[in-house]
Amino acid sequence: MAGLNRADNSFVGKWWWSVDRVTLMGLAVLLGVGYVLALAAMPGFSTRLSDPHTIAMIKQILFLGMGGGVMVALSMLNLRQVKLTALGMGIVFFLLTGFTLVHGTDVDGAHRWLALPGITMQPSEFLRPAYIIVSGWCIAEARRTPGFPGKRAALGVFLLTAMMLKMQPDIGMTFLFTMIVLAQFYLDGLDMKWLAMAGVLFLLAAIYAFLFITHVHTRVMMFINPPPGSQAQTALQAFGNGGVWGRGPGEGQVKNWLPDARADFVFAVAGEEFGLFFCAFIILVFAAIVLRAMVRLLAENNLFVMLAGGGLVIAFGLQAFVNMASALSLIPTKGMTLPFISYGGSSALATSIQMGFLLALTRKRPKAELS
């Protein structure tokens, strides 16, 4: 936007000079990488519009474009509008997440998706950014208004949400929500004894999941003693095949062998086709976005902005870490997408909403703006 100058008092001009343009640029780079890998991760690409892989590629590119527009639009909201938008979203997608338990589409024994014309939607993906904002709002309001049960409200909604996610089951999303709520309470000054108690409960929950949830037990055992030809081993082979410079766009083979090459293991596709330096570049972009947001939030005087923004960026960074670490066999495999890069309309749009909220929260604003 070279035509804009600091004297421009138009709505767009005020937005441009107040938004964090470094973070915006980093997110635009990830959208671009997502576009490139939407092409690269499609096996057997055909130019025929009737080809299923072509349709999937076009859908993903459309979702990325829509996501970019949604992110920019949400970044223009003020604090009050962020809260009200998140509250409305939270109510709708909380109910839809519960609805999946009754009428959700069954995929590999899990009921996480709702079938809509032409697409499937995972409501918990959209619930996540809304919950983070509302939870931060409640916790901050408890500080501002003595007697307001904001912390209990945030914790109560979390427990209800975690219960629904466990019933779907979606252990990865349950883990992500748990880390978010712990981070927000920690940023609010949670006493270390409570944090230690939460750590013990988390450990007990992990042991329970390993002992009594079949697919969790299977994934942990496969991580400890991976069988030949497993997804994790195939992904590592893809990184080895790619080497430093990669085999070239469209020349990778892993996408023909891995059922989740476009989603859970898209980082392996990037490694095989574009090489070590490209993967390092992706990691650096994610790290730059997270660190940049954290630095801005540490200088923030508004508790709501710090709690909500901190939750949003921690969820973003943690999700990216889990996906990439799973692809590299550093942790057990987990069905968690790589933000903006993995295939999936729900993931692309939900992450766009999440980062649009973050851009809105980290904008420079007049001190007189009410929280």
C-alpha cells in the first residue's frame, strides 16, 4: 500500500498504519507457502476439472484466498467488536461441537465433523479462537470487577468443551485447549502450586489416555517401536529423499504412499520436494510470527489483550510445533494440521479467524479506546 501515508485519515489508512505489518507479512508468506504446497501435495495431478485431485486443489486455493480476506477483515475490528464477534462465534460453534456427538460424520471412529453441501466442517476448529477471546475477556473482567466470577466461568466452559472433545474423541484438540487455558491462567498470575497441581492432573490424564484409549496407546507404541512402512518412517524417508535442495516440485513420492500427505504430513512433502532449506524457512516464519506477537504483547498494558492475544499465539505456535515434530518423529504422530499449509477448509478458515483476531488485538490504538 505504497499510496498510503501517515497523514491518511481514511479507514484503510488508519488500519494500515496501526496493524502489525511484520506479522501480516509473515502470515501472507505462510498463505503463499500453503498455495504452493496445495499444488505439490496433490498426487496424480491432472488438468481435467473433473479429476478429484484437481477439485481438491482448487478448493484449497479458494479457502486460502477466503481465509486471507477474512483475516484482513477481522484485523480491522476494535476491541469491543472483537469481544462481541468472538462471543457470537463461541455460542454458535459450542452448540455445533455438541451437535457432532449426535449427528457428526464418522471418520475413523471419531465424530468431529459436520457434513455440509460440498464440504465437511470441524466446529471445534472455529470454537478454539472464539473460546480464547472469551476466556481472556472473562479472566480480565474478574480483575476489573470484584465479585465477577470470570475465572470460574472460563474454567467451567473449558471443562464442558474438554468433555465434548473427549467424547468425539479428539485428544489433540483437548490437549490444545488445555494448554491454552493453563497459559492464560499463568499469564494472569496463577500461583505456582496450582500450576504444579495442573501439571500432575495433566500427567495422570496422559497415563489414562495411554492405558485406556486404544488409538492413543497404538500411536505411542508405534512411536517407541515404529514398524517398517509406518507413516512416521515413510515421512522420515521423504526428508531423506529430499536432502538439502529437494527433488523438485511435483517430483516427490511420499504423497503417493501416505494417506495424510496433504494434511498431517504436508511438512514431509515440503521436505522431499523443496529440501532442508525450505523446511528451515517455514520454521523460521512460524517462529518469527510467534516471537513478534509475544514481544508486542509483553509491552501491552491491557490485561484482556495480553491474555487473549497470548492464548491465540500460543495455540498457533503449539499447533505448528506438534505437526512438524510429528512429521520428524520427535513426538508420537497426532492428527493436527500445520496452520495455513495443511489441506483442509475448516483449518484454513479457522486459523485465518484466529490470526485476524490476533492482528486486531496487537494493533496500535488510542489509549482512550475502551477495553
